[in-house]
Amino acid sequence: MYIGIDGGGTKTKAMLLDEHLNLIHTEEAGPSSIRTVSIEESLKNIHTCIDRCAEKAKKA
């Protein structure tokens, strides 16, 4: 499985894809641009999306 991350100034989006690049799940969290939030906040939001996608992957 693959996770793609799109981090921006207003939100962070993650997409979970299978080995054939079929979309399985999407997640959103707060911003992850270091221009708008601290590095710690950015990493927290990225990890939130990844963790949520990983939980979905376990069920898929």
C-alpha cells in the first residue's frame, strides 16, 4: 500500500492507495506548512494522517 501526503497552510491531506493505485481511504488533519505552524505542529498533523491511514490499511 502507498500513502500520499499533501501538506498545506490550511490542512494536510493523505490518500491511501493499494498496489494497483486504487484509492482506499482519504484523511485530513490540520495544517502542515511550516510557514503557518511550527515544525512540531506540522509533524503532528502529518503523523495523524499517516496513523489514521495505517489503521484503515489494517482493516482493508
